[in-house]
Amino acid sequence: MNETNPAVSATIESWPGTAYPLGATYDGSGTNFAIYTDGAERVELCLFDEDGEETRVRLYEQDGYVWHCYLPSVQPGQRYGYRIHGPYDPASGQRFNPSKLVLDPYAKAISGDITWDQAVFSYDFGDPDSFNDQDSAPYMPKGVVINPYFDWTGDRHPRTPYADSLIYEAHVKGLTQLHPDVPEALRGTYAGIAHPAVVAHLKNLGITAIELMPVHQFVHDSVLGEKGLRNYWGYNTLNFFSPHGEYASAGDYGQQVQEFKSMVKTLHANDIEVILDVVYNHTAEGNHLGPTLSWRGIDNEAYYRLEEDRRYYTDYTGTGNSLNMRHPHSLQLIMDSLRYWVTEMHVDGFRFDLASTLARELHDVDKLSAFFDLVQQDPIVSQAKLIAEPWDVGPGGYQVGNFPPLWTEWNGKYRDTVRDFWRGEPSTLGEFATRLCGSPDLYARSGRRPVASINFVTAHDGFTLRDLVSYNEKHNEANGEDGNDGESHNRSWNMGAEGPTEDEHVLALRARQQRNFIATLMLSQGVPMLLHGDELGRTQQGNNNTYAQDNELSWVHWDHADQPLIEFTKTLAKLRHEHPTFRRRHFFNGKVAKRGDGEGLPDVVWISTDGSQMEDEDWNEAFVKAMGYFLNGDAIPGRDDRGQRIVDKSFIIYFNASESDIEATLPTHELRYRWEVVIDTSGQNVDLGVLEPGASLTLPQRTVTVLREYSQPEQEPDHSVAASVATLTQPISIIQNAD
């Protein structure tokens, strides 16, 4: 590198500036620049004009390894990067290379994309131990100085309690790209998400929070580009502060920040929270053969976990590297990013991808790790919704149920159990009941509550709901990996035909099974999460790993929407919203809830189809696939926001996962209520009128039937009858110990 390069400026006025805040901070007059790097010998700030011409400003000030300056002439829209001078010695973990333009880790916006050229790599292809000194600037995106000011007047965080939440996992582009009512220029963008047609759909479904798949600036991998594919999902982060520029309709010179904020403000005005799927476990720089884009060329040892042979990266994520959660500046980067998205971008929460990696200090996952300590004591981040994907690919990485009390978790055991139950697997009844109850076996022992469980049947990673009932096998040929990618054990069932069919019986059964899954999800204790498009009957044609399918295979086809399924989903969401018995904030305990006259019933009673209360042998029967349970609306612990006791109607819900119709007898004695059918996923029992105690009710094969209390009991319960108020002692024990 020519140290006397004429691009080095002697004319730009440069003041010392300050070491905090990190990044490029415009104050209304000029811009302060600050970057952390330990081990660097020299730091140059590189400014780029509209023609790509580069001007360098050397940073002389350093405080605590933070290099900084203030440029009074720099305004919003200025593109920039850094060149970091220092030793290039991979064997010792140092990879400084001033020929590589590196992005500011704290850049608030990124303009442009990477052009995959030899120049963005610090070694020559074919020789990993070599040193490449080609200038990477022409092939690199640039950071952008942004105008931080935005009119947030009237904005407020909805702060919907977890128990009242209905989460909708969505992709910015996939949800809006084919929406006929969204103007073409806004499709696939933040503005598209905020369009009235999209917001109306979310409101119609009763959605309280949209969980957006990665919107941090990410990279389209070179390997995918060679195959004619793109990184659709976005789990390959290039910067933790910048909203992804491709999702902005107005431009990427800072306009993406304003557009994102406008989206948030619009959603908040409609009482919809914004949760971001964030990827702090790794970066887009990959392993030792990856490019030099940002962190690697700024301070490789600080930002990445390195092996004993420090040329190589520890990989708990399956992507080539893992962020170094043992270094204070790496932790600071994450915490600063989280606070920024809450305070400046007004988001309401985060779903942490492969969160177990964040809990690794030495090697094991540790719920007392520094990261959790920092989150716990942070007055801003600790008040946001915090959702863990509680696993990674490293040893001991599956940690469902083991995150600290402040956190909720994607409950993978809920997904697996519910899928197994509805495809008719034996010996699932006990665990299925446990999952319906909010998974007390996972969360009660640590003082957590049912809302710790984010319940889901489908998510972006895997089959859509329609494909779950239409395919036995994955069909990932479009990914170009010979079908070796994606999960092979999907717990799916095609109902007798693989993929598209004209068999009316198969199609009817698939429709019923989709309703069964949605009903189970909405009526379970915990927090339900719906995958975008599942309510429309969206298919990916059997592809369960569409990470690289940025095309119509993955996008939501609104013109093919299953309107009856939309209405059914809306009905179930409304039922959940209107009845607090499905949104309990405490686990069932089987204790009697005393009424004014001193009498009462347990909060939940498990019922056999003959009307009796379930016994031990009922739970242990491998091939029993049907049961019911009574939810006592008069036994909901806690108080509402105004301190009033919470009282609701009582319900009985029957689940029949067998291949046969079953005649059920409604319970008598203690549960001597009159009932009305409010939900029947088969559609056969919805007009039965009022059902008396002891009446017979047909439970069609593979059906959820929901009965609501019609009136008060005809007479006071006769507690001399055997198995009265202690009905749940044994079943609860079984449920809480279910694996």
C-alpha cells in the first residue's frame, strides 16, 4: 500500500472529537467518528464521493483503544469506511490489512452491496497463508452517516403482555412482494409492511406483534450467487445497526432508517409490536477462508472466538465463526446494538437466533454468562421482549427450558409433540397434555410461567402448515444441494398422497388437520406464534429449507389465499382474545378454587371420553389418542389491570387424533354444566344446540371440539361422589414429569 497516496487529505478540517459514542454521529453541525481497535498501529477514515473517489483522514486521537475525530464538514448521506494498519499474522490471531476497506461495526446505514472479487479477501485464492494487497474499496459497500432526527410524536410502545400476545413471524419481502393491493414500488419493503392492506390483514387476525426475520444488513453469499440464488432469509449479518437497504423503497443513503422508523410508528399506531429476529451469534465473514469486510480487519481477536491454533475460528453456529462473548467490546457491541434498536428505532423486542451461542463463555452453555448478566441489569434491554431460539449446533447446545427467568423461548418440544400427536404417533397423550398446559416440566421449576413458552407448529425453518399435511418427505431440489439440506425428520404426514392431489378425501383431511393445528396452537397456554401465510394455506411445494429461494416459491401468494382458513384462524384468535381462561398467567395446580359459598372445582380436570376423570392407566395407554379437559373459568389466579378478580366461562376441549369417530359422554356430577359447541374442526357438530350433562357427543376422527359453558350448573355439585376435588392430583404429577 502506498503510504503517500495522494488521496490522504491534508485539507479536510479535522478536530479531535470524542471516543463516545462509537460510530458516526451527526449532531446537527458535523459528524463525530469513533472506532474501537486494539493492536492497530494506524487508523484512516475513508470518505467517498458520488463518483467513488476516496479521501482519507488519519485519526490521531485514541482513548482506551478507541480512535476518533470530529469532521465539521461531514453531513448526513456521506459514505465512509476505514483502513486499519497493523500486523497481519493469522497464526497469532491478527488479520490487519489496510488494503481492505472495512465497514464501521457501528454504521447506522449501509449503501451498496459486495461485489465478490479476489480483492475482498486478505489472501490469494488457493494459498490461505498468503497476503493479498489489492484494494477492496471498489467492491465494498460503504457506511453512511445518517440524520438521526425523526418525528416520533404520538408514538408509544404497545407493551402487550406476553399472555395477551399473538405473534406473527414474517419476512419483509416475502409477505408483501406479491400483495395485489400494495403499490408495486412498495412491495418487498418496510413501507409495504406498513401499507394499510397489510396492516388490516394483521389486525383482522388479531395479531399483536410481528416478528420480522433478519432486517440487519446482511450479505448475499458468493456461493449462492454462483448458483443463481440469493440469501433470502438473511441469517448472514454484515452490520448490527443498519436496517437492510434492499428492503427500503426510498433509497439506501440513510432513507432506509427513516422508512423503517415510519413502519414501526404505523404498526404501533395499530397496537402491533415489532420484534426483530437478530443474529448476534456469528457474522458474514465466515471462517479463516472468508472475506475481510469489517470485524476481522478491525480487531479479529476481540470479535471472534479463536481456536488454540489461532488461524482458525470456533464454530458453534455452522456458519464458520462465533462471536466472542468473552470479550468486553464484543459484548458492548451487542448491548449497544440492542439499546439502539429500542431507543432510536423503537422496536419492542428481539428473537435471538441460535441463542445458546451467546451463553457460551468457555465452551459450555451457561445461563449465568456475562451476556445474560448484562441483559438482566440493563434498564432498557431488560424491558423489551426477549425470545431465545434455545439451541445451537455445538455440544450441549439444545437448551429448551434452561434460559433465565427474564427470557421466553421458542419451544421446540411443543412443535414436535403437537406434530406427533396429530399424525397419530403412540404414547403422546401425556406429553401433549403437558404442552397444552404451557410446558410446566420445562419452566415451572425455575419460577417461570406459561408465557415462557413461545408455542409454534411451523416457522420459517421447515415446512409451511399446508406442506406439513401434504408431504412426508422434503423436496429441496431447487436449492441445488442434491436434497442434502434441510431437516429430514419433519414429523409430517401427507394424508395418503405426496404433494398436490385431486383426491377430495385427502384434501378434506388436509384442511381439517390444518384447522386442528391452528386450534391447538390458539388454545394452548403460553404464547402462540403463527408463521406468515399459514392462515392463507401457503405452500413451498415441499421445500423445507427455502433460505436461498428469493422468488415466488417462498413469497406469499395472496391471490391463492384460502379464505375459509383465514376466517377459521380469525375465529380462533378472537376466541382466545375474548376468554382469559386460554391466556392464564400461572400454571395449573389442580387445587380447588373456592367460591363465595365455600364450594368449588379444580382449575383443570382431565376427562376420558366416557365422561369419567382420567386415571394413571389412561395416560399410560400407548394407543389412546383422544381425551378432553375441563378449564374452570372460575379458577383463574391473579387480578386484571384494575385489581379485579378474573372470571370467565368454563370450557371443555376434546382432542381426537384417532382415525375413528368416538362417542363421548359429557361429564356429570362435579362438572354438571350445560354446554354449547363453539368450535368443531370437522364442521359436523356446530349446530347441536344446548347439550345437557351426560349427553352423548360424536367426536369425529381427527378433530378438535370446543364446548363453552352455557349456563350455571343445574344444581350444586355433590361432593360425596368419589374422586371429587382431588381429581387432578395424579394427572398433574404425570404431566409435570413428562419428558
